Amino acid sequence: MGARVSLHEPRRAFAFTDGDKGSLERSASGGAFAALARQVLREGGIVFGAAAEDDGLVHQISIRSAEDLSRLQGSKYVWSRPEGTFTECVEYLKEGRTVLYTGTPCQIAGVRSCVEKSELTEEQKGNLVTCDLICHGTPRNELYQAYIAWLSKRHDADDGIHSYRFRTKEYGWGLYYYYYYYFRNGTKHEVRGGAGDDPYYFAFSRAAIYRHACYQCRYARKERMGDLTLGDYWGVRKNTPEAYDPKGVSAVIVNTHKGEDLLLKAADGCSITEVPYEKISEQQTNLNRPSRRSMEDEEIAKQIELRLKSGNTDDIFDRLLPIDQGRNARLRRMLPPFLLKIIYRLRSNA
Ligand SMILES: Cc1cc2nc3c(=O)[nH]c(=O)nc-3n(C[C@H](O)[C@H](O)[C@H](O)COP(=O)(O)OP(=O)(O)OC[C@H]3O[C@@H](n4cnc5c(N)ncnc54)[C@H](O)[C@@H]3O)c2cc1C
């Protein structure tokens, strides 16, 4: 049994954009995570987060140097396996190190519970800072692995799919564009597309393929597990236009004094503006309730489970999961990339 850990009431909220423009480009949102991580690493601490590996799986890993930070940047739209990271975290705290553990709220509940029931002193426990994400939900890692294998087969790739990224900013922030590359007969091929052009990503976006528990998530609420909560500040252009940056604006919710201390230190050289909590929460369903899916997607999810059990996984992406056939999506697919880029650039700067 894990130790019970309490939720925190949000105290303050901020719009945040990283001052390091190179780092901002690698972040899904406004780069708040990277700024927080750099601060902890500068002070000799350890940072835990999600990394996508070439084995087609996403794992929670620890880093101790800013050179490895890019491995944790960007959103991976799949459950990230915590494996032994909760006990690893306890070991670092025992050494007197500061640890920043970032992840979904359920992962933060797990690590806090593990630290709470450990034999660490209160002072050592106090060196853990946690940061949760505003989370839609996460698909099973087995599904993501099957998807990467399907892509590899479909492209007849020499040695799998490399560097899959769900949210590149090539077309701007918030436009869900993926990128990956592969080799065929030794020649590199790069692939880019919008969320609606891909069966896995389109299903993720409409909340069709999360793990069962995500639809009853007890952490999809205002009170938070983390000392800090990160998400996208979607309403920024309307609510806080002075904080808008076309390369991304994070919503940072401060839930504890410890989180506030870290954020204010990390904000040096970054753009930070305090905003009322409601300005952020009004655009964020998952700060109020778990995601929902349609009856039709419920049925598709059952079929996916059967395919995963039988090993007939190509069928999931060839037949069960459609791509977006809406008018806008079809129109967008017809436009050449350079024109699309111009349209999006004009829109994000308007
Ligand atoms: C599955 C998922 C669903 C999300 N849903 C929403 C949402 O509904 N609304 C919203 O505003 N924001 C959502 N986010 C958060 C958002 O996409 C950004 O991750 C967040 O704003 C941080 O962005 P950043 O620019 O600060 O840092 P980035 O560099 O983009 O984020 C990196 C951070 O995200 C963590 N991370 C990435 N993928 C995972 C994963 N699979 N599991 C655990 N941790 C992960 C990394 O460990 C690191 O801490 C979601 C993120 C994920 C992973």
C-alpha cells in the first residue's frame, strides 16, 4: 500500500515563455519545463522526465546534465513507464540531492507516495520538487510501440523510425505537427504531417485511445498533486495579449511555496506574467474533469485490445483508426507545405 499524499490548492498562475530561444523551439509549449530543469541542474540536482527511445517505448529517466535535457523536452503522447525511477529518486534524496520529478499527475502521486513511505528524514523529503502536467490521458505503451512498428513496415525502413516528435513548431505553436525520419536503402527520408493525417495521432487528439483508467482519472481536477502544474496557455492571445509569443506560452500553476521558489529562480531571463487562475482553467477541460470518448470510440478501443492480444496490430492502423476526413483537413492536405507555412505564420503573427 502506498502512503497517502494530499492534493494542493492552486495559489498563483503565470504565463511563461523560456528566454532561451533554441530551447523554446524544442519544447511543446512555452518551455517552462526546460527553464525549471536548468535551474535544478545548475544547483547540482537531478531531473526526472519522459524520454522516447529508439526501441519504440517511452520511459521515465533521470538526467544530471543540461546536455541531456533535450531528451526530456517535448510531449510524448503515450504512457511513460516509470519503472524503477521512484526508488531511484529516493536514493538521490538520501544523498542530499535536490530532485525535480516531472510527469503526469498519477506519476507524481506515485513518486510522492514512495518518498513519503521511505525512511528518509523530513529534510531529505523536502528536497523533492514535483511538477505535474495538465493531462488529457495517455495511450498504452504497447499501442505506441505497435504504431511505430507499423510505420516502420509501411515505409519499408532499414532500421526503424527515428526521432519521432509529436509537436514540432515548424508550423507554429499549438499546431499539432509531427516529425520523424527513417532510412530506406541507406537514404534518409523525413516525414511531417498534421495530427489529423495520422491514425494514431488523430485518435489521440479526439481522446479515443487512452488507458481505461484515464477516463476515470481522479487527478483531473483543480487541486493538484505537483508543487507546480504545467500546460499550454491556450487563451493567452485573448486574455493576456502582452504575454503572447508565437513560439509558445506555458501556463504555470503554482501550488506550493516550494514550487513558487523554484519558479521564481528559474524565471531569470524568461518572460513571466502573473494571470488569474481562471484565465487558464477556462480553456482546460482536464483541470475540471477527465476526458470522455464517444460510444463509437469505446467500441473501437475494445477492438484494439483484441488486436493487441492477438498480435494482429497492423489492422489497428490500416483499418480501425481512420484519419481526419473533415473538409478542413482534406483541404490542408492538398496545400503545398510552403503555402501552409505562410498561412500559419500570418495567422500566428496577426
Ligand atoms: C500525454 C499528455 C497530455 C497532455 N495534455 C495536455 C492538455 O490537455 N492541456 C495542456 O495544456 N497541456 C497538456 N499537456 C502538457 C503539454 O503538452 C506540455 O507537456 C506542457 O505544457 C509542458 O510544456 P513545456 O513547453 O514546458 O515543456 P516540454 O519540453 O514540452 O515538456 C516536457 C515535459 O513533459 C514531460 N512529458 C512529456 N511526455 C510525457 C509523458 N508521456 N508522460 C509524462 N511526462 C511527459 C517531460 O518529462 C517534461 O517534463 C499534456 C502532455 C502530455 C505528455
